[in-house]
Amino acid sequence: MSAGNTGVTMLEPCGSPTHPDCGLRDVLDRLGDRWSVLVIAELSGGTRRFRELQRNVHGVSQRMLTLTVRRLERDGLVLRTAYPTVPMTVTYELTDRGRSLSELLRSLADWSSANREAVAQSRHRWDAEHPTDVT
């Protein structure tokens, strides 16, 4: 923290790891990985068994899916239920917290769909104006 000339204490920027109360970094770390959002989106349709998740989240390996659902379970977003059958049956579903996040992700997906063409046009225009700056 630092004090400005006005005597007002300034907090670190929200993205800073030393920010005292933001929480945004933790959420972005979880949702910024390659598979979490896709698993949450799939589970927003209801309870799934492991193999169903693996089939419906195209490209995810068994190991990465295992790690992803374990992390989501640790964060309280997914509930894992194991049934004492032979072989053991395991299901995954969103918790209330996970469902509330899936609603936010649905809003993001809706925004993305509504703005896809406009963003593509902006990129095309910018790339044409800055041919050496394309990232």
C-alpha cells in the first residue's frame, strides 16, 4: 500500500498478488486453465459420470479431467459422489456455487456470441492499420 499526496491510502491493483481482498486472481487461476470452464459448462446440463464428461469435453485426457474435477471439487464448485458398486460408480455435479458460476459463464458465452462478428471486424481493421504489430 502507498499513500498519495491526499493522505488517502491506495490499495494495490486488484490483479496484484498482494491485494488484500480481491479474490479475482484465485478465480482467474481456476477458470483460466484449459479445461475448467468446459467441465463446468458440461455439468451445467446435469449430473455426469466420469466417462460421460470425458466424451463430452472433447480433447481432454483422462489425467487432465481427473485433475480438473479434483480442483473444481476442492474449490467447492463440483460435488463428487462415489457409489459402492462393482466397479465403483462415480458421478459429478455442480454445487450451488458451481451453478451460480455457470450462470455467469452463460452470460459470458451469450456476450461472446452477440459480439463475435464485431470483435472480428475490429481485429481485422486494427490488423490492417498496424500490420507489424499483430500479436
